[in-house]
Amino acid sequence: MCGRFNVIDSPQVRLLVDVLGIELGALRFSADVAPGAQISIVRQTASGRALVDALWWLMLDPATLKPNYQYASFNSRSDKLDSKQALAFKPYRESRCIIPASAFVEGLGDRKTYHKIELVDQAIAFGGLCKHYLNERTGESVFSASIITLGPLTQWESIHPKSMPLMLPAQDKALIDDWLDPEFRDVSRFQSLLIPRVSAPQRITPIGRPSKWDPKGDPWILSASDADLGQSD
């Protein structure tokens, strides 16, 4: 799972925003974003693409419009996207979004081994889902969001052996157009995206406490070619 990320004002983030065709001014920058926090998402609106505030937790309490902590819904598993009973089924077809980020944290699961993951020389465009909630009594309106997570990757066994987040190829304009289009319902178009792989070089840095992002060792690069060599069929 992706349980923490950050968004830092940098040339890479500015380039991503430019590629996505949105205004930088509304982007929420944060050195540490935890589940349940307010984040910026990119979604398609009637007047074009826009940065919108959302809570990083897909399932909200309809009465309070706060995260429903009974269910961990800050991530949406890719193997549940086609299950009609799943919370993510409808958003995957009608309200996909992009969540900009600079880096994210993954843990091994032993409560002591954590890594910061960045893409080399580029920002991250997480593939996300969003929902719109409206409190009919008060008229308050809120968006919620989750990050899609993929299955395990061999090269990530010492980082997070269970899953990895979906990172979209932001330079693929046609794919991004389809991803953000709420009228585009043929999700078979995105099937290849749901195969776990390292499609862009990743910089991996051991860290201490996830909330502190404090380096604990030298970074290394996991390249796309290295990953392809080790990827099982």
C-alpha cells in the first residue's frame, strides 16, 4: 500500500502540472501527507481540468463528511476494481483522477524498515479514484479520493512485498485524456496499467520514521530495464 506521500514545489512538479494542463496555484504542497488528510487531485470538470481539494480516504461518513475509519479506503486494490460489490467499482468507471506527488513511503511490514520512493527526474502522477459527497441537510460538498494499488513486484520484495501504487505515464496524452474523461467507460483500455512494473527509474532511499522522512542510508536506483529482467511472466 501507499500510506504516505509528499508534494514539494519543484521543477519536476511544475512540469507535471504543465503537462497535465492545469494551474499550479491551487496545488496543495506538503512535506508529509498521511491518510485522511486533504490533498489535491486532478479531475475533469464541465469547464475543463482542475485541481480540486479532496480527503485522502475514499469512504466518508455521509452525515459528517469525515473519513469512515472503520474501513481503510485510502488505497483501492486493482484486483477489486471489477467487483460490483467493491467501493471502487463505480468510481473506476466514472470518476478517475490523478494525484500529483513528489515521493511516497513504503514499509516492509516489520514496523522498522521503510523506504522513500521517487521517480528519477520526474514527479509522480498517481492513478486515483474519487467520489463526491453531498450532505443534503447542510449543503456541504466534499470530494474523497484513493490511490489504486497493484499486485506484488519481485524487485520490491525488500521494500513492500505485497503491492505498489499505480503511477501513470503523464506524457501519454491520449491515455491521460481517457483516464480523466468521466464519459470514458471502456476500462479495458487501462488493463495494461494494472500490471505491476517499474516503467520509469525509481530512486529508493532507506528512511527512519515514515512521518519524518529521515534518510538512514544511501539511495539506489531501480531502473526499468533491471525490473524487466527480473519480472516473471
